[in-house]
Amino acid sequence: MAQPNLRPRYKLVWLTLLLLTAGCTHNTTAQYKPLSPVPPIPRVNDIYPNPAPEVVRYDRYTLISSKPVDAQRDPLNQIMDISMPAEMVRSVGDGFRYVLLESGYSLCPISSPVFAELLNKPLPGVQRSMGPLRLSDALQILAGPAWRLLVDDVNREVCFTLRDAYQNLVSAKPVVPANVIIPTKNLAQQSGNPFSGSSASALTPVVPTLLVPLKPTIKPESISIPSPVLTEASKVLAPATAVFSTEAPGKTVSGPGTPISVAPSGQLWRAEVGSTLKETLNRWAGQNKCENGGHWVVIWPVLLDYRIDAPLAFHGNFEYVLVQIFELYRQADKPLFAQASRPQCLVVVSDIPGGL
């Protein structure tokens, strides 16, 4: 009986065991590198860069959003719909100040003559009624396409700068030449006949000469100095008489002193009879130019007004006259109070002291 040969099977088993042992040995020699720790990102509680809405629990079954409104975070993004009256807003500068009223921002001071000229330009009639649109867009429309809006969030001021494409269009100031050349004819080459002689004329620059008055020379011997006359203390000196006087030397003529009247200085402001205090103040504000450009704007939110029954006249600047005319109504049953803001060129009238 033949027996089976089992050697090939043993060889396969030993080969398998060797391969498994080699694989385990390779895995045990592998080195594992530790992971580097990731630094934690600090959390900053800032409402401005985080646009995600925050929802909090307000009541038992109520969830509300505590995210601030965009108009509260950026007042220039608030939607406005206004109509500017023609008697109060006449120039572009008046329109800027009327639009920025109660917005928290003011117009920046004049930085260039070109910007001052823009503020004095008349406001177009089509731009008196604006909205609904953003406040920043309204300011850009009033300025025009040649100007770029600049916002100073630190001082809360609004300013405008000329765009680069319009810098070369700004007209430079005319330069006055130092020497003016005037053509003059040479009289030495001309004869009595106007048709004879050379027709060429010499161009000579006219240089202005400076005339300095000469001081008269005074010789010491030409001045006669009278010698003083020494008298005793008991004697009185005789009064000196003029050379061409016909009166006695002892008589003196003295006339009565006339009072000197000083003319009032400053601009004259008149309040006509029959008008009201509000009408007079609006008329004065429209006639007076503000230092920052444009005219003054009067804000009169109260219904109280007074009729002018007697002619009034004041002298001085606009702010001084404003104090003087409202001082006349301090003793009324319901007095009015006014406050002027020079940076914004605004006059606010109220019936409550300190409630402006």
C-alpha cells in the first residue's frame, strides 16, 4: 500500500508562518510621531465683524434676535425720504447740512477752494425731494459724480475729495507777469512826416520806478531857537500871541465842547412791521453766508411764533444779532430760545431752555 507524501504540505505551513512573523516584526519597528497641539482661537465678542444673528430666549416660549439694526450700527445706511424747502435750503452746502441733521454726522471744514466753490453752488430743483434711499447715497447725489465721499468715523464727519479723473480739470489761478512789455516807437528815428522813417518799433520793458521822498536837509545854523526867559516865582509869564492874531494877548477864546457820536459798526439788520419772528429769522439766515460755505439754516420745530409790531434795527454779525433779538422775548409768557451751531451753520429754536 502506497503512503502519501506530506512534505510539500509542511513546507507551505512553514512558509506561511515565516511571512506572518516578518510582517509582525516590521509593524513593531514603526515609529509613531506625536501630533502637534493646535492653539485655541480666542473668541472676540464684537457686534460689527460678526454678521450672524444671535437668538436669545426672551420669555417662556419666545425666542428673539438680539442683533442690532443696520441703521443703528451705521447711521449713514439709514433710509431717508425728505423734501428740502426752498426758502431754507438754497445752496449745495445747505443741502448737506439739512440732510445730515440729527444723523450724528456733520460736514467737515472747508479744505480747498474748489470744495468751497461746490458748497456755494445753487442746489438743483430736482434734488430737493429725495428718497427713499440711503443717507450715504443722498450725500453722493448732492455732491455729484466728480466727488468721492469720505467718512471720518473717529470725528463723525463727512467730507468729499475730488476724483483722480477730474484733477486736471481744476482751473489754476491766473499768474500776473512781473514785467509788462509795451511796444514804444523810437522817436529818434522818426521825422516830422508820419509816412517817412522806419516802421519798426522797439520793444522796451516798462520797469516801475520807486519814488522815495527825500528828507529836507536842515542846517543847524538855519534854526533859530529862542532862549528861555528866566523870571521870578512871583511873576506870571505873559501868554504867547500868534503872529497873525488881531486880539489882545491876554484874551483866550474857548468854544463849548461838542459830544462825539460814534457810528454803530457792523451790518445793519432790520425787522419789518407786520412780519413774524420766524419769517425775519429765515430772511436774515438766507442773506448771511456761513463761514463753512452756503447759508445758515433755521430749524423751527415749535408752533409758537411772535408778530413784530414795531420796527427793529440791529448792528453786528449774525450770531450777535440772533442773541439780541431773542433777548427781547425773554420776558414773554412763553419765551423762545435759540442756539447757533457754527460748524453745521444751523440755528435751532425751541420753547424749552436747554432742550435744543
